[in-house]
Amino acid sequence: MTAGRQGRVCTDEELRELSTSPRDRVRAASRSTVDDLRGRLAILEREHRGQRERYLDWVATILDTAAERHGRDGLRLLTTRTVAFFAAYAGVGPVRDEVPAPMADDVAAAVARGDTSGALALFDDREAAWRSVIDVLRDWLSALLSQVHASYGPDELEVFHRRRGEDALRGLMRDIDRPVAERLANLVHLLQGHFTDLAVSEDDEKFTIVQDPCGTCARQVTDGRFTAGLGLAVVTDPHPVTWGGRPTTVYRTHVPIWHVEMARERLGAPWPVNLCPAGLDPGTCTILLYKDPRDPSAVTRLPTAADASAIPATKGSGTP
């Protein structure tokens, strides 16, 4: 990537390269590119491990905040919800806690011996294992946040998000000081660690990343987590946690707090700008990564309550 010039930062070829999914890289790899593939898969696995650690920390922060703000009763409430969640989750899929065996070397070795189908099968198996490890944590913290909202309301839900957001935003704020091209690559790697398929484009002021699907929120919908008896909430309160009243899945309510409210407090502008679908719409999710993190035009691009999808907001949003 060519940094340091005005206007465009990436060539069209570089944007296509960034947009290539990890699986497509395995499919297209050859003996001459096996070292590059090994390095890229090592980055993917690093992002998976990082996401698992962040989710574990997020669950711990939720429980710690409940004890701090609501005492033993608050902690008991979330403990009870945890028991109910895992009793229901047995019908959703396997619960795996062990980190999958590393795949970079094994997949690269299969490619080196010309076994593309074996490399793809191994990649698919390890990615499925990673999804199982990560998704259960995403769904567990969503159940806990659903209970927080049901018991204490949207103001308290925002407090819980802010507690976790203090840690989560530290990394993002450090990233702002890095070169533009590096910031873009870091975000793409992070999203692919969430199992996202994406396409990147660029204009003079920003990069546009279209996730189809979003590997976190959209998959939570399409994988049936809102119809599996888990009681995950869709929040509809006119409140900052919903961009002012857009139906918002409870996991996604962290986005307008971390990336709008808290980012504004630090930068004066949202960072990055997330144009999420509303309610249980599993459609594409767009992220606008402005080259100038303090670009005031980012504010005009935020979703609003008027952008809400026609998909029913309350489907699957039962409370315990």
C-alpha cells in the first residue's frame, strides 16, 4: 500500500487482495505461495484467539459490574440466567471450550504437497471448531445483557457497555495513531477473525467495508439464536443503545455506545462508523473507516430510528 499521499491510499488490486476471504486464499494457494498462506492463516488464528479472550473478558466484566452495582442479588440474577442459558444451548449446538489445534502449518503442508481438497477440508474443520468456541461466548454474553436490560432497563445496559468499552476502546484509540493503510489492514484482519466475508472500496475521505454477512451479529440471527429458546433480546427503547430507537439486537447495542457515544467523547466523531441493519434483518453491514478519525462528516452517516427495517423488531425477543 502507498501511504503518505493525498486522496487514494490503495490500488484496486490491493483492495481486491484485502477483500479476499481466508478460505479463498486456501483454494487459490500453490506451492509457490505456501509461505504467504501460512503467514496469513497465522494472523487469522491470532484474531480468533484474541476474540475468544475479549469475549471471556467481556463476560467477566458483566458479572463484575453486576456485583459492583447490584450486589449479591445482581450476581445471583445473572448466575440464574447463565444456568438457563446453558440448559437451552444444548439444543443449539456443541459447546466447546478447548482452543482448536493450530491449522496454519497443517493447511500449508497440504497445499505444499498439492492436496488442495485436503487443505480446504482441514481449514473448514478448524474454522468450524473456532466458531463453536467463539459463538457460545458471544451468545452467553448476549443472554447476560438481555437480563440486564430486562431487569434494569436501557440506562443500566449503557452503564454495563461503558464498563467494558473502557478496555475495548484502548486498542482502537492506539490504532488511530498508526498509518491509514495499517489501520485498514488491522480492521480487516479483526473482522475476518469474526468469520466475516467482506469487500473493501475506497474514496478520498474513507474506506467502505461491506460485510456480507457480518460474522457476528448477522450470523447470530441466521444461525437461529433468536428462535432457540435463549431469550436473547431485541432492544427497542428510544435510547442511545439503539441509535435513538432503532430495533437493535442486544449484542449490537454495544456499537452505538462504544463507537458513537464513547468515541465522540474521545475524538469528537464516531469511530469507526457502523451502518448496521435493524432488528432481525441479517442483511449486509457496512463500516465506514474515515482516513481522518476526527472527520466531522462521519456524524451525518450514522443510522437513525427512521432507518429501521420492516422486519418485526420483537420477534424472538422474549424476556425470562
